[in-house]
Amino acid sequence: MKVLKKLILGALLTGMATELVYATNGDNMIGVSPASRAMGGLGTGICLEPTDAIFRNPGWLARQDGFNISFGGIIFMPQVEGRSVGPAGDSGWVKSDANLFFIPEIAITNQIDENLVIGLGAYGVSGMGVDYRNEHPSLANMHTSLQFMRFVPAIGYKINKQLAIGGALHLAWGALDMGYTDNNGNHSGGVSNSYGIGFSIGVNFKPLDDICLGAYYQSPISMKYKNVLYNTNGTLPPDRFEDLKLEQPQEVSIGVGYRPFEGLKLGFDIRWINWSDAEGYKQFKWDDQWVFAVGGEYYATPKLALRLGYNYAKSPIKDASNLNTAPATANNYIPNLTAPFPDFNVAYFNLIGFPAITEHHITMGFGYHFTEHFTMNMSYVYAVENKVEATGVGGAYAGAKNSQHSIGISLDWNF
């Protein structure tokens, strides 16, 4: 038991120290566990690992038998490029130096009795950022890093053989670092930490042994990052640091799973992410996303499961043209910043600072049962390159390209 406690503590501390996450449905990961990610991010209508029962749809928690523990991690390899045209000239396409990151996850579930199961998880689930320091002046030494973790205690209850419900408390920690330079100097305020709280509720229903249905709701989480930007534009008193509010959005999902024959599972999830009503993202003009995930799992042998999937969501940041660039007519107020932003500056910050623009994801992986009690799962996700551009009055331009590779692994024990 002492060894188990040390492993859990180590994983949580590693999670607290994690670097930036490059997530791919907006700034959210398509899925947390390698099994889910290998199948396009499924987790609403099908439960694949204990991690998914805690983070995605807690309605599945009551169907976790015995005691389960899962340790895992994901290696992200983003390939981000930015281009800016302004008074300092044309930067051309420049690669961001932020290109390799690791994010851990841990989940524990324990069956109390025939109907009741409790769980605890810690995951890095959101984030994004770039590093253009010491590059062309038009890129303004832009460097950003958003890290977001959830610590989630959860409970699930099986009402009967067909119906199970669950709920979870989401204790959130976020860290935001933003910095850029212009004619007024360096605007970096350093790393700012914030904490928030939210919840999720979920349900799953099995009308037949081979068909399962699921749904969940996840609440928004309000976060305020204090003193994250330094204002030197002359409109505020000297040495004024400003706060930025970024609310992680609410989301709703429904899904279905089907087992046409023994050894084959198929699933389809739809997820709605409400960026347009989330404080901060709303003012940065992010659109809502409809996420479509489809995947399958086939047992090639009694021990080897092969997985394949696809995930699509239209970028929340859209192309734009002929945007206003004049500060005198700026009307975009970002909470809680004092000075308004012209339309082009909003697009510039989105594309150069936070290019969460990937849309198509091709996923694959496998699971191998070494013993009755131990399984290893692995996943590979390729986010196809996408490009979004914005132009402003007078020839201003900002553009971003983003593609990603990621590899995930988890070690799962069941007793």
C-alpha cells in the first residue's frame, strides 16, 4: 500500500509540473486515455478505460468492476508555424520553438458494492501555446503557454442492469503565461496560476446486451489569471499589471456503442463545446464546436485489441479579411483588460499566440493483455495540418499552420 501511495503522489506531482498541452478540439484534448484517443476520442457511448469513466462520462463509472488503477502519459509533437505582415515587414512562415511536450494521467476506481463505484483521477486536459522569441520583429517575440489540469473525484451508481448514472466534481488548476513586445516595451507579466471548480453528470443505458447509449454534461469553469499582462500603452498608470479571465466552456455529449459480434466494438459520439459563451474565448470571437468522433476496436487474438478512429471539429478560429486595425475605433473588450482591441489584433492574438485550429484527426492504437490483471494501451494521433489566415486594413496579415503527432501509453491494473 505504501508503494501505491508513492506512485499516486508521484503521478499527481508530475501532473502539477507538466508542460504545455497541445490539445486539438479548440484547446481541449480529443480524449484522455490512450484507448479513447486511439478510437477518435470516444468515451460517451463506450467506456474503454477507467480514465474515461471519470473524466468523460461518469455514467460509466458504476460498470467498473473491482479495483482499477491506470497510469499513463501522452507525448505531443506539434508543428506550428506563424506568419505576420506589419510595419516591421513580412516574417514569412516561422516555426514555433514549442514542439515537444509530455502530459501524464492517473485514474483509480474502486467498486464498493454491486451497485456503487467511486473514482479519482488527475489529468491534463486543455492547453496551447507558442514560442516565437528571437524571431522576426513582426512576430513580436510572442510566447504563450496555457496549462489546465483537472483533479476529479467521482461516484457512479447502477440503478439496474440497464441504467447507470454518475457525477464528478472537477477541481481545476490552470497556469497562463503570455508575453509579447512592441514599441511600448515588453508586456509579459510572468506565469499566473488560477483555480476553479466545476462538475459533470452522466448516464448510460443498455437497452440490449449489444447496444449502449450514453450522455453527459460538463459545466463551465471560471478562471482568472491575475497580473498576466503588463500594460505600457500610455492609457493606464505606470507599472500596471492586468488580469485575464478565461472560462473553460461547458460541453454536452451523446454517444452510442454497438457490438455486432463478439470481439468487435463500434462507437460514435457527438460533442458540443460552447466556446461562444465562455468568458474570454467569447471576446476572442471563438465559435462553438460540434465534435464528431467515430472508432472501432477489434480483438485480433484473445489478448490483442486493435483500434482505429477519426475525429473532426471545425476550427473555432475562422478566416477573416479586411479587419479594422485602428486603435481609435477598437471595440473588443477582453475580460479583465482595460484597453479595447481592434478586430485585427484579436485575430493576431488568436493566430500568432493561440493557434487552436486543427480539425481532422486520424487515430489508431492497440491494447495488449499481458495477464488477467495487467494491460498496456497505446495510441497514435495525427492531426492533419490546417491553415487559418486574417488580413487587416492597410495590408496587415496574420496566419497560422498547425499539425500534430502524439503518442500515448497507459499501464492498467485490475484486481
